[in-house]
Amino acid sequence: MSRIICSTIFLLIFILSSLPGGVFGAVTKNVSVKSVLKNQIAREGKSESSRFPEVVRSRPIEDGVSIQLLPDSSDSLGARFFAAVEVATLGPNLIQNPSVETSGSGSLPATWFKGGYGTNNRVLTYPVSGLNSAKALQISISSYTTGDAKWFFEDVPVTPGKTYQFSDYYISNTQSILTLRYKMSDGSFTYPTLDILPPAESFTLAEGQFTVPPNVVSVTVFHLIKGIGQLTTDEFSLNEVLPSSDPNLITNSGFELTSGSGNPVGWQKGGWGTNARIFSYPVTGVSGSKAARVSISSYTTGDAKWFFDPIPVDRGIYTYSIDYQSNITSYLVARFEDQNGVFSYRDLAVIPPVSSFSNISFDFSIPFTARKLTIFHLIKSVGQLTIDNANLEFKAEPQGVFLTGGVSLTFDDAWLSQYQTAIPKLSALGLTGTFYVTSRQLADYGFPGYMSIAQIRDVFDQGHEIGAHTRTHAALSQLSAAGQRDEIEGSRNDLLALNIGPINSFAYPFGDYNATTLQIIREAGFLSARNSMGGQQVQPTSRKLELPRFPIEINTTLSQVKQQIDQAIANREWVILVFHKVDNGTDRYTVSPAVFNQIVEYIAENNVPTVTVSEGVSAMN
């Protein structure tokens, strides 16, 4: 009932304010919002989902069903702000004649103006066919040297310190730009850029937020082009952002509101490939409410899905949950959009079928470059999926190593060459590492080539972290539960008995473990465990007891290691480098002193943030 009341309130706001709506955080540093309900065009999306990698582990959900969460991937470098999301609604539209339906004098819409400067052959046309009407604005430039061309509305009074949102719909065969024109209290003007938009073949929503700086009295927005091409714009809106108590970022999350086309407001259909897909709405949802269903009756390739309108996101951790019912396996895929309109995809979960509505909930992190997000809940075989009550909430900002990206230098097995070669170099550069010690495989127990107890103590005293690596370097999954407990808890107790610690980090020998291992690791008090999953970077929402790493072996090149480090910094991620022997040997798990020195010198010379594993884990969700 509460969802229906909430939806009704939103609909009432929509009717009173006549908003086309929609949002993203383009200029504002610390506010993203969810729009009130808006006019929607029903459109069939054809976005191809990414291919699913092999499933790694499973995690239980509330009703005992198991969903398989897939490891986070990384995305490319980009500069943008991040901060906590404040959910909000919008005030009334401040633009007069926002749909340009009222004509003024001189072939202009009332309260609108033509603009342009420089050397270019520009034509500004009104009216042309619009989004939902016969009237819109058009700009054409047939030859260009300098300047721009634009339509703009009459200045709107604004209040310094308040946040506003602008949106319009546009079609363009060239890049276009949203530029604010602030009028200052002294009569001067400033022109900050709100967004740079890619071409769009059909009417596409452009939207952005800005916080008004001091001494500004009014604003208008130029949607302009600065080169040869054509731009059509319609359905303009400028609204003050008003705080809301609803943390859910998804419009019409319960599917209770229906658009004029008969589809749920704020949702889109999508699919690709060769399959017979059917979209049904409304169908019966949780507690008799409305829901949406997608079915596939015959299948060769591709997928089919419902997905919510892309919404603005900032860097950080988000929680997504949804009620679903399905007679086949379904999949969750996040689609991110960067500031250039380029899509990237992250496979989030593989979800088993359930006969009655069940809820799934999980956390995931936002790539550094992402500006907008939607989530595909898709099927890709014959069967059906029904969804209801989607919820997306901001949970936490990035912290620690994820603010900058960084690296951990880890060393397995306590080889003597680590003490003789690696430790002096790290000390000279002021770097610390994490050393995973096999506690009964030391020089004191008749293992030449390994560190002694005294040397392990010295490593700890020099400020490095000591972690456990079992007692005898056993393949844990091959042991009984009692055998695993002896190896895991025993190694931790052995190290604590040396008056070093705390011992919070563990590494699986051979990367070998099973569900029993994970349970014992938790019970033993470890806060992290590193596996053998190579080539992946750690995300804030990665599993702390299954941390991926990048191994440094005899054939690993300096350029490969640099690439991993650079990627971690570019994407604000964390890469764990693993070393074994540091000598001039010839076996697989050896790195030469020369290559080791080049790696750590690269880290030091480039001021790459370096953390112990425990320090890195402390920044995770």
C-alpha cells in the first residue's frame, strides 16, 4: 500500500509541474537526484549484454536460494567527481513556453531567442517536428570556421547555493554542447560547460545539474553546435532540486504507474539476437501489485530484458535489490555510460529459478568513468521472468586505497631470498609489503632456503605485515575439515606465538580452497584471504576472503606489471602483486633481482600508493 501511495504522490507532482524530468550529475560535485515522473517514449532497446565468464562462487540469499555473484571488472580512465548521492525531487519548471508550442513574433517561439557568433553559415529554424508535437527548434551549420549557433530561453532568476537541473530532448548528427550562461550581479556573464553530448539518431534525453555560484542572478542554457551539422531540440525543463526522503533512485520502482503507451513509466524493453521474446505488462506482482514479465518462446541467440531508464551515478558503492520469479536461470548485467556516451558492461550475478517471488540484494561498485547506470535483468533461453519492486540506493563513498588506486607487494612462502634481496630494497625505498609465512616450513625446522624465525621477527619489526600461509603449504581442499583447521588455525597460532601480529591476512597455497576452507578462515579470525585468480583488480565490493592477485613469475615482463599498476591508478582500483623467490634462479616462481628492483622503483618514482593487504581490506565494503 505504501508503494501505491508514494506513486500517487509522485504522479500528482508530475501533473502539477508538467515535467519532462530526468537527471544526471554533470556539473554538481556532490548531488545526484532521481527525477519525478516524466513523459516517456516507449522504445525498444537493442543493447547487447556482455558475455558471462565462468562462475566463481555462490552466496546465499534470504530465502535459501543461491545466486552466483560474478567478479567485478575494471573500466578505463576518466576524470570526474564522486560523492554521496542525495535523492531528490524537482520543483516546478522555471522555463516559460518549455515545449515551444506558443509562437511569438518574428518566427520565434514566445520567450525564446536565436543566437550565434563567429564565422559560420548558420540557419535557425522554427517550427520543426518535435518529440510529441509539431513544434521544436532546429539549428543547422553548413560551413564552419569559428563560433557557434544556438537557441536559448529567456533568463530565469536563480539563487546562489541552490542546485538546479536542466533537461531537454535532442536529435543531432554531430556533437553538441550544453553551456550555462550565468548573469552576474554586476551585469557581466560567465559561460561554464554543463555537458558535451554525442550525436543521437532519435530523440534522446540530455540532462544535467549545477549548483549556482555566488553573485549569480539569473541563468539560461545554450544547447549549441560548433561545427557542420544539425541539431533539433524540444521539451525543455529547468527545475530546482528538492530533497526527498526516498533513497530509491529508480523511478516507478514498483511498476504501479502506466504511461500513455501502456508500458510502465520509467522502464524500457530490450533484447537482441534471434529469439521470440514477449514483453507483458502489467502482470500480477508481489501482494497483487503490478509487475513486468519477459518471456522467450523460442531461442537461438541473444537475450530479452526489462530495464529502468538510465540514472545518474557517482563513484561509490550501491545496493541493488529486486523481487523476481522465474522458471529459468536469469542474469543481472550492469550497463554503465561514460561522459562520451560510450557503454560498458559488468556481469553481476547468475540467478537461479524460483517458483514464487523471492528477493535478491547485493552491493556493487561504480567504475571511475561511469556517469549513468541501468541494470539488465535478462533471460537468454526459453522461459519467463517476472520482476517487481526494484530498488537502487547509494551506500558508501570510496575510501582508502580506492580514492587513488594502489598496489600491494605480497610475498609467499618466506623464501630466504626475500629477506636477503627484497627487504633491503623495500627499506631503501620506504615501501612495506605483506609476507605470507608457511609457519612450519622455516629454516629452524630443517628447511634451508627459507627464512628463520629470527628473520621473520625482523621483517615484522621493520614494519611489514606478516600473514599466514598454512603450516606445511598443504592443498587445503584435499584435507578433512579437521586437517584444514589444523593447517589454518595452527599457522595463525604459530605466528602469534612468535610475538608478532595481529595475523589478519591469509593466502591459500596453490589457490586451493573450498566452502569448508572459507568457513574455517572466518572462524579463525582472518579478515582477508588471497586466492589465485590472476589478472583481476580488487574492487571495493570484492570478496575479502577471495581476493584476486597478479602473479610475478619468471616470464612476467616489466611492461605487464606496469600495465597492472597503471590500470589500478587509472581506475581507482587495487592490484595485489605476488612474488615468490627473488633471485637469479630458473624455476617458474622466480623473479630476478633486476626485474624486482625495476618494479619497486617504478612504484616509488611514480608515487604509487602502496598498502599492506590489511590496509587495503580496511577500505573495502
